[in-house]
Amino acid sequence: MLDIKKKEEMRGGERITVLGNVLYDGEDIIHMKPSRRARRGIILCPERRRIFPESSALENLRIGGYLAS
């Protein structure tokens, strides 16, 4: 578990550990600065709860959208 101070120092997008490539509109974004990713519309929305842990992220979004409508 991270201590609170260390957790507060870590801001979304500043730390990314990935094997391989992450492409967004055909561009590798792994080494892109967080500010540039944000300008492209790539952001982090941390949320600690999951609607259905056995479902994929896309399935959870679809379920959430259905329930909201």
C-alpha cells in the first residue's frame, strides 16, 4: 500500500509503465508528456468502485450508460 504522501505526489499521467505500445489515433503515446496527452483529450478519471468486476471496462461503461438512460 502506498503511503498518503507518496500517493499525493503521483498525479495521473505522470507515471506510466507499459510493455509494448499504446496507440491513440495511430500515434504512440507512451513517451508523450502528460500535458500533451491532456491536450489530446487523454485523461485519467480515477474511480475506486467497479459496477461489475467480472466485466470489461467497455461492458461496465455500456451498463452504466444503460442504467443512466
